[in-house]
Amino acid sequence: MSSVTSSASSSFVDLSIIVPAYNEELRLPPTLDRLHAFLSAQPMRYEIVVVDDGSTDGTCAVVEAAMSRIANLRLVRQLPNQGKGAAVRRGMLAARGQIRVMCDADCSMPPEQLPRLLAPIIACKAEIAIGSRYAEGAKTDVKQPFYRVLWSRLANTVIQRSLVPGIRDTQCGFKAFTAEAARDLFRRAQIDGWAFDLEILALASRRGYRIDEVGVEWKDDNRSRINPLKDMWKVMREALIIRRNLKSGVYNQLPAAV
């Protein structure tokens, strides 16, 4: 079940920023203000779409409060909690932008990186642009904890070889899609959990979309909820499901209605 609350009036925008949120009442307000401050200075029509994934705290309340100062803010409620993949999928399909970007609630990728991320799509060199912590030009503001580095490197190494060879960072939460690519890929997606990024990229590769990996600035948030062992296992398990789905043709079947 879902519902939409909006402070925006335009039915067409150039850019949609999709922010999945689960119990993010503390981290979300500064992220929304920072996104709005940057985007409002740009020559484009935009919207910010927050998808609340069944939060049990005041996430919805802080978004609704922000609507009084951010005119182009929308809230999509998803009940019950279904996972980050489901939240991003719902946001991508509810968005109205010609380009649609997923952005984490902690704003670990600064909004100032958006022009760099969007450049390949605007130049018609790619339908999908993904932020990367390992591509040329990438940098981090602080050294990540060893367990975070290990988790990321292991996940990406295994994933690269099995499903998306050539892509160095599948898990960075900063990805942009043309509207056409977003509608096509997210309508077919099945994974609700951590490996949804991997599913989308593997599916995009097989459907012939051009993917550009863009080195971005990444800011570590020491309040991250990643549990390296538990989450690695989830990603590996979901990667096997994706591999099976690709072989069986599951992704060739579109749902009757979205």
C-alpha cells in the first residue's frame, strides 16, 4: 500500500531526486535542505521524492514539515516496510523527471556532484550514470573503517565477476537514469533488499543500455547501518536469485499493471 503527498504543482520536471528513507528523522532534514539549496540555484525544473519505507519514527512528519519551505518536495508512503530496493523502485516509477537520480538519505554524495554524474546522460553518451568510489576522479573525505572497505571490495569483486563485469562499484547509492530506462528497468525489478542495485545494473547491461561509471566525492557517515557479515550474506544470496532470474527469463515478463 502506498500514498503520495506533494507540495509541487508541475506535472513535468527535468530532474527527479529519489530519496529512500527508513527511520531517518534525524539525517533527512539537513539532506533535504542541502538538496533544495543546490537544486534551486540550477536552471532546471526539479522535484525531490522521499519514499518512506514504513518508518516507525518521525520520518513522515519531518518531510511534511519540510514541505512548507521546499516547494518541490513529494512524500510517497510505502507500508509496510519492504526494503530499500522496493522503496527506490516505487520512487523511480512515481517520479516525473526526464532524468531520475537515487540519493541516500545521509547525503554521502554531496549534491554538488550532480552535474558530474549527469554529464554523460545530458551529452547522450549513456542512459545510466552510476557514482563510483573507485573510478578515476573519485575521492573520500575521510578514511573508511576497515570493515566497510572490506565489505565493499569483497561484494564488488564477487559481483563483478558473476553479473556485471567491468563495473567497479555497484553499491554506491548515487545513480542516474533516463526516464525511459528507469521505467523499463524498475518495472521488471524483483529484488527488494540490498542487491537491488546489482539487479538493475545486470538487467540494464543485458538490455543494451549504456552505463557510464563516474568517479565521485564520497563522504563517510559513521552512523551507517551496514552489518558487514550479515549484509554481505544477503547480497550474495540475492545475487544468486538474480542470476537464476536472468537465466530463466523472469525479467522478460512485465507486470500487468504498475
